[in-house]
Amino acid sequence: MSTAKAKLGSGVRFKKLANKMAREGVNDPDAVAASIGRKKYGNRKMQSMAKKGKARHSEKAPGDNY
């Protein structure tokens, strides 16, 4: 059984933390997860990861014709 974490910048870690916060009843779990990330990685690194994530998710997936 592997305990390897998801690759940094993939968004998997962020979503996992945000989901955990939501289960605990936090009003805005994405904001709390972003705050924790900024504290851990710094503003510049978080901004870079957010930019890459937005670019990756804004690309149109193959087969989407709408």
C-alpha cells in the first residue's frame, strides 16, 4: 500500500483539504484551503499553481462541441 501524495499543483491535494473542511462544517472551505496553502507555500507559489490549474481546466476537452 502506497502513501504517496498527489503531485503538487495537480489540485488533488487542494480539493481533498477543501472537502475535509466542508465535512467539518466550514462555510467557505475553498477559502480556508487557499489560506492554508498560502501560509505553507507562500503567495507566489500558490499564485503560480492557481494560474496553471486555471489554464489546465479552461482548455476545451476533446469531444466537447458546445
